[in-house]
Amino acid sequence: MKRPGTVSYSLVQPIEVARVCPESCAFCPYPLGGRDTLMPFRTVVREIARGRQLGATMFDVVAGDRVERMPEVQRELQRERARSFGDYLVRCGEIVASSQGGEPRPARLDVGPLDSSEWGRMSRLYAGARLLLTTVDKEVLNSGALCGSSTQNPEKRLESIIAAAEAPIPLTTGTMIGIGESRASREKALRVLGEVARRYGHIRSVLLQAFRPHAATRMADYPATPLSDMLDAVAIARRHLPGVVPVQINALDWREHLPALLEAGAEDLGDLNLRVLSAREADARIEIDLLLKPLEEKGYKIERRSVLGFTDPIHLAGPEDENARIERVETH
Ligand code: SF4
């Protein structure tokens, strides 16, 4: 049995600035839209104040992929007097940076793939970003859960993941587990991410995002990822990633099974969503205690992180990496 080590987590206030998406992944509620298309800046300010009150260690600015393609988003950008969605995101970053009260809290970007100049622009205000290499399984991409979504093309996504290194902007990346992908394709995705992490040094954690059905989506009746698949994926990830890159899981999906997943090799409990925590209990702190106390009792040392170590880049490239070549992501 593995000796209990250090386990990290962060407390995140997600600010879903555009809970819409022009793509149509079958598991995702974003294409269904909602009441508001683009969050007004005054609401962004309110959300940040609320997150600070609850103890957020960072703010995630979240939107669907390339939402600027949607006419309704364009209309609302005009309402907010933003010339482009890029300008809008810059303003959101500025609002987080200038928010008052307590220690500064970093902002992280979760808006799908960007190109290198976009990453460069965002890196002034965002301490990091989240961009998953969702899957490299061609079946899932074309006829399965991703329904041919253009921004989910694994080659393009990988390009964007690598472009973030040039900005530089540190990344949480990862894959989805349980959307119909083969085990071999999971392994391939994690091997590629391991190579990218070694070569470019900007990957700060690799998330294994388990599928959970959302009401009203086309996969609402599809079974949730079983624990056995998740344990296997964690072990594969640990084999392929450099030791300094933690395997991240979403602890709120696996409350009953955290010891088993840590034993398998997970080291980060993910970004605990304050909105989910506080919606279930009046006090988010009680929820966090309930989640973490049993791990402390088993001997794990729990550390709360911000988006950082993001300020001190990892330099991994050594002589043994000189011949490292990022395998082309085959989609067959
Ligand atoms: S691209 Fe992302 S946000 Fe858009 S539908 Fe697919 S999973 Fe959802």
C-alpha cells in the first residue's frame, strides 16, 4: 500500500460569462443556452465579491468555445461596449485584478482553444488557463459524443495547448473519461500530454474529467463513468506524466472513493466549485471539511493551492528529452 502523501486542491468561483456554445457536444449543457447569453460586467463584479466572501482562491472565467461566432453574443458585446470577445475577456481579467478585499486572487481562463497571439494577450491578466485535450478517439469525435464539434478536433486542440507554452500561459489540461472513448485512445491522449509536459514545461496538472450525465442533454441517460474505469485511467496517467505534474480528479464527483483514487495515483482533488459546495450546504466550509477530514485522518497532508505554482515555471527539458517528439495525434 502507498504511503499517504500530499494532496492539493483549490477553491474556485467559476464565473460563467457565456453559458452558451455554438458547438453541439452531446453531453454538454452549454449548447442548450440559458437566460443570459453574455454576463454583464456589473454581474462579473458581483460574482467576484461573492467568491471572495466564500474564500475562493481563484476565479475561473468560463465560456463555450469560440462564442464570438454567435450573433447573440455579438449583440451583447455591443451592449457591454466591447469591440470583440477578446476585449471582453481582457476587461473581465482587469475586473478580477482590481477587485478589492484581502489578498489578490488570480483569474484563470476556460474558454476553449486560442491561438498563440490570443494566449499572449490573455497572459497579461490571466495566471493560467484550462484546456482539455478532450479525446483523441475518432469515433467519439465524428459520430459519438462530440458530434464533429470543430473546436474539439484533437490536432487543433493540441496545437492550442502547445501555443499556450509560447505565451507563456500555464495550463491545466486533461481528457474526458467515459464518453465512449476506447481505453487505447485514453492511453494515447495521456501519453501525448506527458510528452507535451516534458517538452514545454507549462502543464501544471492533468485532469481526468469523468462523464456525468446532465439533464436535457442528448446523453442524459448515458451511464456515468464507473469507478473501475477511473482507477485505471488514473494509473495510466501516472505512468505517462512527469512526476511533477499531478494527476487531478474532481473530488466532488468521487466523494465516497477518494482514498481509492489517491491510492491509484491521483494527487490533486481539483478545483472545488464554490457554487456547487455552497448550493448543497449553507456553509461551503462545512462541505470542505466533510470532504477533506477523512483524508487527513488517513494521514494525507492537505494543501490548498491557488492557481500557482504557476509563477515559477517548471523546466523539465533535459538531455533525455532532446529527441522527444510530440507524436502526431492520430485520429484513427
Ligand atoms: S465545445 Fe465545450 S462548451 Fe462547447 S458544447 Fe462542446 S464541451 Fe460544451
